[in-house]
Amino acid sequence: MKNIRWLAVVAAVIIVAPSLAEARAGAGSSSGSRGGKTDQAPAPTQTAPTSKPVERSATPQQPAQKAATAAPAAAAPQAGGFMARNPFVSGLMGGMLGAGLIGMMFGGGFSGGLGGAGGMLGLLLQFLLIGGLAYLAVRLFRGRNAAQVAPARPAHAYSAGAYSAGRDEAAMARSGGLLPGGGGGPVLVGSASQGLSITENDYTAFEALLSDVQTAYSKGDLTGMRALATPEMVGYFSEELSGNASRGVENKVESVKLEQGDLSESWSEAGLDYATVAMRFSMIDVTRTIADAKVVDGSDHDRTEATEVWTFLRSRGGKWILSAIQQA
């Protein structure tokens, strides 16, 4: 009987422990939507140089665009030399040379049997015609080579502006100017945005959402959560809360404090504004059993830290809400 009880305890630990290792809202997974950038990795920042890709999303996965490197069969370069690619020119020249050779075989000379000055004139005309055809062949050959080489180099391949802009933006993302955050110290770092200006008020809203989302999650307040996150994210939070309830535990996240954060990227699309922000924050994160309030994970007095990448969205003129969470 004792062995059976011990086995039951071990099984419960194995089942519950992985689920409680990351207990806060959205922890342990990367989910949500980032609009047209859902399948793209956020730009690296000091706070989160890397982040995990979105694993669960309501946004349909965009198929990778095929590189336009396969030219149509008709436009593919043909094998062989110039004569093989230009049968009309080769046939004409072959016919002229053949006629001259036949004339020589029957004693009429290369000029085709014309004598005296007429023969010389005919021979000269043949040479001039052959020379003209050779000149035309060289011009056609050079033109064809130029047409084949030109598409191999994209118009922007040597555009210094296109590449330097990307490098400058990445540098600004890593070393942007500090903006004052909560706790009386510089917290959020500004960076170059992509067509969307992020202000100090926006950073304040991001920090408030970090705390408000965790508070609503701790209370199991899905109604309040609907004002803070997209329906997609509310659905994921609901699944997590249901899983906790089925295991007989509840998670409490309190005293959330943003320690450091910086803007990864911001943009607008389809009438919506997006901002992806890397945040390192500390909190009291504890999980207790519902029956007797026994601590099964975390601590009710020791602070823990986490680093995540959150994406927020808003309609034009609206307020920011949470759209995605990615683990760093």
C-alpha cells in the first residue's frame, strides 16, 4: 500500500512539475499574432538578443515566397555556340561557302564561274557579305551576353543606402536613448521605428499592460483580460487557467516590476499599429494548491526574473492591447 502511495505521489510530481515550472501568464510558450510579421523573428535588442518563434497563432502561416531564380524554358540560355542559336545566319553562310566550293570544283573558281572583272567583283561582294554577316554575328553575340548577365545582379545589390539603413537601424535598436520607466529609473530604451513613432506615453502603456495582464491572470479574471489582450491571447490564457484548475492549483503573480526593456520594432499595417518590446521583469510568482494553499512552485517572498518579448497592437487612435508573447 505504501509503495502504491509513493508511486502516486511521484506520478503527480511528474505530471504537475513541468506545467508549473513556468506559471505566470503566457510563460513557457510563444503564442499570439504579430500581423504580417508573425512568421518573422523580432529584431534583436540588448534585453533579448534572441527570442523563440511563435509556436501557436491564429494568423495563417504564410508560405515562403519562392525565389524568382528559375527562368522560363523559353528564356533559358540554349546550349551550343552562336551558330547553333542562330540557324538562319549559319544556313546562309553555309550556303554561300558551299556554292563557292562547288564553283571551284567545276573549274569556275570561288566566284561561281564569272570571269575577268566580273569574277573579281563577285568574289569581292561575297567577301563583303561574309564580313558583314560576321560583324552582325559579333553584335548579336555581345547583345545576347549582355542580356543574360544583366538580370543576375539585382537593382539594389549595390545600393549602399539600402544596406546602411538596415545597419543603422540595428545599431539604434541596440543603443537607443533611454526613456524613464517605472521605479524612478531609466528602463525602456527607444529605437528607430519602422514607419511608426513610439512615444514615452506608449512605453508607459506597455509597462502598465505588463502588470495588468499578470494581475488579471492571477485573479482568473477573463472578463478584465478582454480589455487588455486580443481574443486570441485571452483564449490561450483561458486554457492555462483551466489546466491549473484541473490540477487543483492556482498561480499568483504579484509586485511585477519592469527592470529593463527596449523596443524591437514598430510598424503599421491594415489599419493597425504594432510594437514589439523586449522586457526583463521581476515578480513574486507562486503556485499553491487550491485545497490547502500549500506552495507547490515558486516562492511567496523571493522575487524571480523573466525575460520575454511582448507584441502590442492598437487601432488608429485606440489603446494598446497585448497581441503576442514570445520567450527569450
